[in-house]
Amino acid sequence: MIFVFSGTGNSYHAAKRIATALECDMVEMAAAVRYKRTFYNASDEPVGFVFPVYFHGLPSVVEEFLSTVEVRRPGHVFCVSTCAGESGRACEQVQEILGNRLRVDASYDVLMPENAVFYEDVPGKDEAKAINDAADAAIDGIISSIKAGEKGDRRTMAGSDCFEKMREDYEDFRFTDRFSYDENCIECRICEHVCPEQIIKVYHRKPVWDDAMCSMCMSCVNMCPKRAIQMGDITKDRGRYFHPTYYMWSLGVTPPYKREDFERYDKGLR
Ligand SMILES: Cc1cc2nc3c(=O)[nH]c(=O)nc-3n(C[C@H](O)[C@H](O)[C@H](O)COP(=O)(O)O)c2cc1C
């Protein structure tokens, strides 16, 4: 059983690759929080948590999920953090929050393309492809390690000398009033569909962030086909990124939903 949270598809891709190799089911953590689903029976199968690193730690919705989840009959338990260079203390947080409810046997991190457009520009198509190809090889290594039942801390980008400060910054940062849409909005509602926490609602055909705070997954900014969603002024002249195999399950489109489909939106062929 693989529990996943993903904003722009990196973690979803990693989780899907692992779940396919281990023949496990996937559970989306944001949806589980929404539906208040806390109890799972793993039937002695492996249990994995796959998520992106935010501000050297966990996305807030993952913290929320972990604070109540109960897993009966867990097999080998592992976590995989996807990050753009520093996986910080996210995996330590998983164990801290789970406490005695579940013991994590192994922790991994995977370098994947940056999606934090507010922080720095995202990689271009070629650079992102090179990073994703290397990530696939790393994920396959993780799969072999999980299958072999290897234990311990297997991360290569972990550690943070400013963890407390980063987490304070995250709490200050994740107010949705930072988001806005501009004149390029074509009212396609993709932002509403891709928001994993379902915080964006479309009223009068335009997006409204209907909660004061969110996890800041950046899916709305990165996946708007017209680059019409901004975070302050900083994202206006920056690129956008989402994983090329991102399965947009929430759009109800037969997966895989590919970049070309976005380009069709771009040309107005909806
Ligand atoms: C709010 C936010 C904070 C982030 N903080 C970090 C960080 O502390 N360290 C890091 O290496 N990457 C950081 N990133 C980059 C993501 O962890 C990385 O791109 C991840 O693979 C995205 O996964 P996803 O596509 O599944 O959402 C951050 C991204 C966001 C949106």
C-alpha cells in the first residue's frame, strides 16, 4: 500500500513506479484527509509514504494525514521523499508524527525537477528530462532495495541546519492570498481540477482560493496552461514545470494525460 501526495506529479510518478513494481495499491493522502479515512489494512504488504519535501520538511497535508493514520498488519515500511536538492528532515518527521503507531524501516530521497517557481526558476524541458531520467534510475534502485527488505536511512540529500526556521517560514508562507490570476485566464478550470486539496473553487468562471491556507503544492501555478496564475510578482517571468507523465486523475481524463493535451488547451481546442 503506497500513500502518496503530489503537487506537480514528481512524487506521483515515483509512487506509481514503486506501486507497479511491488504490485501495491495507491492511496492519495490529500483525498484521505478530505474524506477522513484513517484506517487501512495492509495485509502484510509493504507500506510506503511518498511525498515532496517542502521547506526541508513535510507538506502540511501529509503531516495532517500522518497524525491520524492507522495501518493494520504492515509489511516493510518505507518513505520516499522527492526533492530538488535538499530533503531536509522530512523522513524524520514521518517517524516523529507516526510515533508508536508505525515504525519506518527505511528512508529514501530522490532528486527530481524543482517546482517551487516562487523560489527559483524551474528547469527547462531538456534539463527536466535529464533529471527525470536519472530519477527513474534512482527509483528503480529504491525498488530493488525495498524488494530486498533493506533497512535504515538511505537518503543522500538529508539534513538541515535551519530546520526550525524553515518550518516557521513555511507556516508564514502558506497563505493563499499570495495567489492571483491574470488577464490570460481562459476559464478552463484546470486549476480547480488539479488542486489536490480541492481548495480552488471556480466562482463566476474564475478561480477563488477558498481557504486561508493550503500546502503550497504549486500545482495551480505550474499546471495552468496559460501561465495565468501567479504567486505575487515573482512568478510572472518564470517557467512552469509538471512531470511529463503526470496522471491527472482528478480531471477524469484517461491516463496518461500528456503535455500535448495541455498544448491543445493552449490552442483553444477544448
Ligand atoms: C512549497 C515548496 C517548498 C519546497 N521546498 C523544498 C526544499 O526544502 N528542498 C528541496 O529540495 N525541494 C523543495 N521543493 C521542491 C520539491 O520538493 C520538488 O520539486 C518535488 O519533487 C515536487 O514534487 P511533486 O511534483 O510531487 O509535487 C519545494 C517545493 C515547494 C512547492
